Amino acid sequence: MAIRNLRFEGDEILRKKSREVEVVDDRVREILDDMVETMHANNGVGLSAVQVGILKRLVTVDVWYDEEHTPLKLVNPVIVKESKETHECQEGCLSFPNKFAMVNRPEKVTVKALDENGKEITIKGEGLLAQCLCHELNHLDGILFVDLMEPGTLEYLDPNKE
């Protein structure tokens, strides 16, 4: 496993639409493992492949950070259902360090995807998991949280202040 270089605000690749993965093989599993390591090394709860410069529909999510859960590794994820109920939540992004804004997200979502072995899975998420899934799947279509933010809510966090 390896920590990959993140792509940051202004990088054109973040606006591109990712391509479907045709075969889940060892190369895809290696990318997913690297994405988990990169996500954890940067204290993130989600990461899409485009954020490490790979235009494939791959997403990793870990909102738990505990021994009981393993990070989600999703191939070709698609939201198949979302609740009408939404909630406003503060969001940030590893590709936009120290920037946060308020975004409206569905309270619950259902996502279908393939796992790292090519098996079809269904994930039902609510709250933070739903928010993270929506955020990462938006990345796959070149949509960024700053595109969806509530006007006037963008904040900059100075990492040098305690």
C-alpha cells in the first residue's frame, strides 16, 4: 500500500467525469487500498479516485475509525434512493484543505456498488455516512462541495491557530 498525492482546488481533473470500472482486478484493489491509506493519512472520512488523479469510479469511506468496522471500498457506486428529508451540514474536502461550508444533503441514501471483489453490495446510510457517500459520489461526476454550498457559508480554518 502507498499514500498517493492528493489533487487540490484548481486542478482540472477534479471537474472531470470518472469512467466506470470494467473489471475488478488486483490493480483496482491496489488503488482502493492506497486510497484508504491516503484517506487515513490525511484524516479524511472519504476519498474518490479522482482526488488522487485517477478517473475511475472508485470511492473509499470510513466514518467509523474503529476496529469494529472496515472502510467501505466501492466500485461504480450509484445512489439508487435518497430521502426527501435533508439536513444542512458543515462539509470540508481533502482537495480543499482548511475550507468548510454548509451544504444540504439527504438524511438517508441507498447506494448500490461492487465491493473490492466484484460482488454487488447495497449500502444504506444516514447522517454522516449518507453525507459522505453523497459527497464522494458527486466527485465522480466532477461536482464539488463548493458548487453546492449555501451562499455566504464558506469559512477558512487557519491550521496554525489552536
